[in-house]
Amino acid sequence: MINILGINISTDSKREILQKISSFLSSASQGGDGHYIVTPNPEFLLAAQHDEEFFYILNKADIAVPDGVGLSLAALAMGKVIRRISGIDLIFDICEIAEQKGKSIFLLGGGEGVARQAADKLKNLYPKLKIAGAEIGLRVGEWEIKNGLWTRGEPQNKNLELKINEARPDIIFVAFGHSKQEKWIWHALIGKGRGAMQSSFVKIAMGVGGSFDFISGKIKRAPKVFRLLGMEWLWRLLQEPRKRLPRIFNAVVKFSYEFFKWRFVKPFLYRPNVACLLFKREGGKIKVLLAERRDQTGHWQLPQGGTDGEDLASAGARELREEIGTDKFKKIATFKNLYYYDFGEETGRANVLAKKIRGYRGQKQGLFVAEFTGRDSEITINYWDHRAWKWVALEDVVDAVHPVRKEATKIFMEKFKKL
């Protein structure tokens, strides 16, 4: 395993990955949990820098297959060798294993009729392969999941779930495009997200992006020599210049720039961070909101997050909205650079080392103070960072936080009490 821009990437050979996939199909058929596979490329890693949920879901995958030459080059700069495994080729390999084991597949997504065309091509290649279903499923723009909850398209998804339940596929390939396909798999299918249907029959789910277009023949795939040389991106650019040029720029230029900073610059810097002290008045007393970290039971703290180039007031308000799922609060005060600390070996989101997530040496924390104006029932805690929340009496806050948070929390509380 290697970590690049905070995302864990498999260093296994293709043979080792296929052996794991084969074992997933065997063990799951005996009552094991479903598994899901992601195929990160440089675009995935860039998107995950600004989408914390996507970051979390990628790092919770059973296998993260490196599908991009840029990842191989980044690994080489870190003294590791990983070979790109094309997501399309992996689909073919999985279908071959499924045919041998008598397992069924379901193709979901792509344009109108594309999944069906791709299924027909796969059936021609693997005559004994069982096709459980092939359809467009949820259409672009008609659905959205936010903070683990359906905000649009839930009825359509319920209908889709019924079709999948009836088909009972062993394997599902989902072509909704990143990061939507990974979020849908997490929340609606595998059963690891909130409100998932928790299908016991799905053994493997995998996001496949635009692979159905190439399998169906809608878009011609690069000649083998391009693929062997790792130049498939150039062929795609020639095929769809208007669509591919921005993506190639991100994968080549922007990713290289971000990787260089993450690897060689940020380890010497402190990340600007804001701690959020949200309080409410209840029965003549003041209570402060604390959140418990998702992957560290008993680790209570004030909500916090990076400023991402924003001023403290803007960053603090954004962070609170993301953390508690509501904007029912009003700003009271902000304080700059109250506390500095270095990252040790502590883990952050998705059990990734904190110093690997953004690459920084540590954090310099400011404070955003706000008063809660809503109802407790309106709070929906950010599931990828936290597992629970609670109100704590003002005088008990320092004692209630995790030991590593006490020093900073004392400073924050002193500032708050002087307001």
C-alpha cells in the first residue's frame, strides 16, 4: 500500500488483485460482507482534496486499483513501483472470473442503451457469463446524496433498488462517473453507508466511469501499443479533444503541482485550521457542542477543519455547516492563530495518518465562535469525520475533550469566557 495525496493506493500486482477478487466472490457466497473496488486516477485524488466524503469513501474501499500513469510516476518519486491497471481491463478480468465461477453481473449507468450494448459485447466475449441486468439507472441531474442523506431522487433510487433486488447480481459495475458512482455504491448498495439497502447477495461493486462507452464500441479504444506505452490518454485526447483537454490538464499539470507541494513543500508548513466553538443557552446555562471522531472511539473535540484559503469567519461558518448539517447559528467572534501543534503518528479521517492527508507538518488553529439558533433535531453530524455529538456544560468542556485536545481547548475556552 502507498499513500499519495492522502489516498491509499494498492501496490499489489494485477495477479494478486485478481486473486483477492476471486476470494471475495468465494467468501461472500458463504455469507461474508460485500466488497467494493475503486480505480483512482490523478483526477480522483484531486477531487478528494476538496470533497471530504469522497476522500473517506475512497480510503474505505477494499481495493484501490491505480488507474493512471500519473500515480505510477508519483509512486516512483516516492521510491515505490506500482503499475497502472486499466479499469476497463479489470472489468474484462472480473467477467472472466465470474464466468468461471458461475457468478452474475449487473451493468448500471452510462448513456441511454449503452449498458445494454456493453453487456451484449461482454456476453459475446464470455458466452457463459450471466447477465443479471443492464440499464441506465439513475439519470444525470435527477439524484443527489448530501452528507449521507438523499436530497433528490430517493423514489427513483428505491425503484432501482427493487430491480437490483429482483435481479440478485453477484457483481455490479456502476458507471455514474466519479465521485457520484462511489458515493452511490457506498450509500445505496454495499450497506456501509447510512440508509443503504444492505444487499447480502452483492459480492463486489465497482465504479467504472466511462468504461461502458469503450466496451460497447461507442468510443473506440486506443490501439494496444498505446496502452502498453501508457499513452492511452493521448488516444482519448485525439478522440474527444474538447472533453478530454481539461481532464488531461488536471491529470498532468495540476496533479503534478499538487503532488510536488504535498511531497516536498507542505511537510515544512503548518496548515491554517479553524476550531469551531458552537454554544447554546439552555435553562440559564451555556452548553458547548462536542463531536466524537468517527475512527477513534472516545475522542471528543470541538469541530474543526482547514480554512482552505478563506478568512476565519467564512471558513468557520462553512466548517460548521458541513459538520452539523445546518446553518442555524450566528457568528459571535473569531480569533487568529491561537494554537500551533505538530502532527505525530495520530490518524485522521478514514484512519489515514493526519500528516499524510494534506501533507502538512502540523496545524495552526484559529477559533470561530458561534451561537446555535436552531433545534437539536436539525443537527445531522458529518458522518465521515464523526460518529456522535453532544452538548457539554461550559465548565466541563476541557475535561470532556480527548487528552490531546485539552491544551488547545483551554486556550479556546479562555478566549470565549472573556467575550
